[in-house]
Amino acid sequence: MNAESITVLGGTGKTGRRLAHQLEASDYRVKAASRRGPTRFDWADEASWGEALSDASAVYIVPDESPGGTDRLASFALRAVGSGVRRLVLLSAREWADTGYAEGLAREEVVRGSGAEWTILRPVWFAQNFSEEPFLADGVKEGELVFGTGDGAHPFIDAEDIAAVAAAALTQDHHHGKEYELTGPRAITIAEAVEIIAIELGRPIRAYAATAEEYRAFLTERYYSPEGAEGSVAMSDFIRSGNDARVSDGVQRALGREPRDFTEYVRAAAASGAWAAQ
């Protein structure tokens, strides 16, 4: 067992649980920290931060996106460095940089200025959204997936690859000061993604390209508050515009290999029973 301990915030989430598993498989001691994880962690409760940081040499940060989250991140980073943490890896997003999203960029600046070694991960939409986020996964299960991205293509990234890059950045010395834009190897439309899933599952799935107005109403009715729906509509409009289709080389730069293709994710998800009838 490696003597160093690594804390994974969001340790029960899409990237966090995969990262914790990969680190443990490499014999690192891991604290999977979240509100419902083995190590309790709540951004809103500073009393929970101490246990998460105890004995940690590196921390993977899934940031607090609620109001005041950037200030809480600054306090956490200061406390982390004071506790002996040497390395911080932040989960950000490529779209935040592309659209100039001020809060997202401010969180990156906090980590850069923390005094620790730092790495910024900027993934695009996760392939796992099709199996783990109800706004897409429900449509796959129900046989009709409603989406708002039109003919816009997107290079969906496998969360396993995000976790692999995070593991490298947390445990290796040469990732300090790097920003990795993380995408899959090709851009596809959501309709194409649905077709790939349908072929793998051996059953038809209809992909319905909604207008922005229809998609807003759909999301508000089934999944989100009006504010949450607006964010998803804006992201969908960005993809629809074609401005989010470019492929980045972050996985290759960090790991020296190609990222997993969407078809690999689909095969693995189907084999795990991700879309099995309940």
C-alpha cells in the first residue's frame, strides 16, 4: 500500500468513484469524500473539511457550483495547503473557458494561486450522461430521447478517461501547471449517439430534436427548476451552433494514448445492465 493518502471530493459521483477505484487498484490510500461517502464532506459545512484533509498529500476537487462556491473553494484551498496538501487537481469544463464563464474561470484561478502544485481538467459532456443522467438516460430506457442540440456534434468524453487523467495528475510529478482539455476521439451528434446505443441494445430508440422552446418546457416539466433548465438549454444551444465540436488532445498529452471511443463506452454500459428494464 502506498503511504500517501489521496482525497477525492465528490467520491461517489461520476468521476470521483471511478477515480477512487483506479487509485485503490494502484494501491493508494483513498478517502472518497462526499455528503454520503465513506468520509463525510460538505462544502457548506467547514467542520467536515478536517477529516477529508487529514493526512492527505493530494486532493481531487469537484467544485461547489452553488452561490458563494468560489469563496468556499478559496478557503478550502488555503486550509488544504496549510494542512500539508501538496497537489490539487480541479475538475473544470472546456465550455467554461470557451464561453468565458466567469465563475468557472475564477475557480481555476483559485487553484492556480493556492501555492500547491495544480492541474486543471477541462472535460466536455460525459458519455456517461446517456446512462447516468436522467435527462438522457430516461429517453434511452423509454425508447424516445428528446434533445436540444439539433445537428450539432460533440466529442463526448468517457468518465473513465477523466478519472485516468486525474489519477495521473494526482500521483505523477510532470502534470503541474498543465491544463488538459478532455474529449473523446471524434465528435458525433446526439442522434448518432442514440443510433449507436440502439444498435448495441438491439431495439429502436427514437431521437427527437426539439426546438429550444420545446426543450426548455420538457426539462422544466420533468427534471429541473426553470433556472436549471435554462443552463441546459444554453449548453445545448452552444453545441447546436457547432462551436463545441472540436476534438482536443488532453488525454493523449496526459496519458500517451488515445481516448476511448463512444462505442467502447456503449458496449461497457450495455454489458453492465445500465439500460436494463427496471
